[in-house]
Amino acid sequence: MTTLKDLEITYDKPNWCPGCGDWGIWISLKNAIVQLGLNPWEIVLVSGIGCSSKLPYWVKTYGFNGLHGRPMPVAEAIKLVNHNLTVIVVAGDGDQYGEGLNHFIHAARRNVNLTMMTHNNQIYGLTTGQFSPTTDIGEKNKATPVPTVEIPISPLSLALSAGATFIARGFMGDNKFQTELIVDAIKHKGFSLVDTMQPCVTFNHKNTFTWFYERVYKLENHDASSKTKAFEKIQEWPLCYQLKENEKEKIPLGIFYQENRPTWEEGLPQIAQTPLAKQSIENRDISPLLEELM
Ligand code: SF4
Ligand code: MG
């Protein structure tokens, strides 16, 4: 049985800022792994670049820290080679919804059986606070002093329209709830997104823990099997550009949408039965292929 101690590394400690939402995601993820009873050697955490992307370094599973915006193709390749592994993409909003947006959309439509856990702090934290694709309109800060005129993207609507089969939003003010979402997302067979609101206490002075506590609520009596109902709920936020004076956003948390659909790996006849990593590479004559290429 896996314990929290089994997931601890001894050679280093996380260096996120005190109070950063990344700490909570790190703890929730480890709790979820323990609850699911997954073996650390059967898990791969894949990340790109950003504060959040340092997470795989501090959990004793397999990990891959790659290029900015590119965790998804690496994660998909890992699933192709050995789809028995539990693969979790750890990405920031800048990383996955900016540079990596196309990879996210295509992984969702393919229904690759992996979990994408986005640390969404609505800012580029590692590079001191530039606007990200999820920054609210009208925001300005030290790094970008001119207010943004761009409306934020809605990762959940993108996921829904692209064909993701599990779509959820979490918030790092509630570790227990976040753990439950990660557990459900990993258990789900198919592409699962847990977009997690993770306040950057150092550079985002608007979307703070207090700001979220005043706005979040949990989905109740929501029909997660209906795309129409999911879209209605997803549309509640972000809508900052449509708010009237003194009106506050309402930010729903929980599972918006879930459906069962064959996964990418199941649809590929070459690997549907046996993972590539377990297939024999002996006695394969590739000379006809080489001749064709000559
Ligand atoms: Fe967290 Fe922001 Fe500090 Fe990065 S800069 S560790 S996101 S608080
Ligand atoms: Mg960010």
C-alpha cells in the first residue's frame, strides 16, 4: 500500500513562495495517489515550464520536465508506449493555455487516457507576472503596466467543444475537495481536465484567496452527462467583461461534464491489446520498409 512517505523525496524541498496555491495542489495530488493506492513506479508526472512545472521534481514518482508548452505531446507519447501507466500532466495556465493550447485541444479530441491538472493563477508567475491567456480584462501590474484589453479564454468551454470526456474546476482554498476531483479525474477512463484556481500570492494581487472565497460555490444537482447543462454552467465564469458595477462573479467548482467514450489507445489496433513497451522487438524484418523508402 502506498503511503505519503513513499512519495516523499529527501534530496530537496519545494521552493514555491510561502502561501502559494501550488503547495496545496502538491499535497492534494499526493493524497489522491495514496487514496487510489497507485504504485509510484506506475505514475509519470509530465510538465513544461513555470512555477507549477517544478512539481514533478518534488514527488517520488517518475517525472519528465520538458519544454515550455509541450508537456502534452510527451505525455501522449508515454501513453502510446505504455498505456498501463498513469500519466498526469502538470501545467500552468501560460504553459498549457498559451504555448501549449493546440496540444491540449488535440489531446482532448483524441480522448487520450490521461489527466491534465492545470495550475491556473491567471498570470505568468515564474517570469514575474505578465498577462496569461486567463488574465481578466483590465488587469495591470508591475510587469505589464498597461491594462489588458483582451478577454480571458475559457479553458473549460474549449475542453468541452474539443471533446474532453471529464471536465472539472477546483480551487486551492479547499484541499479536500481538490483531492476528490483529482481522484475522480485519474479514475476516469479518457481525457480529464482539472482546471485548478491557484492564487499566485506574489504577483496576482487581484485573484487572491479572499477574492475566490467570496465567489466560489460547489455545483449541486448538476447533470454532468448533459453537454448543454455543462456549457451553461461553464459560461458563468469568466464573464468579468460583462459584469455590471458592484456585481460579483459566481465561480462554480466541481465536475461539469463526464462521458464514456473509447480512448485513443483503445482505438489504435497496434497497441489496443498489448502496450508497445511489452511487445517483442525480435524477428521483425523491416527491409521491405527500407526498400520502399530508397
Ligand atoms: Fe507561486 Fe506566484 Fe510564487 Fe510562482 S511566483 S511560486 S505562482 S506565488
Ligand atoms: Mg500561471
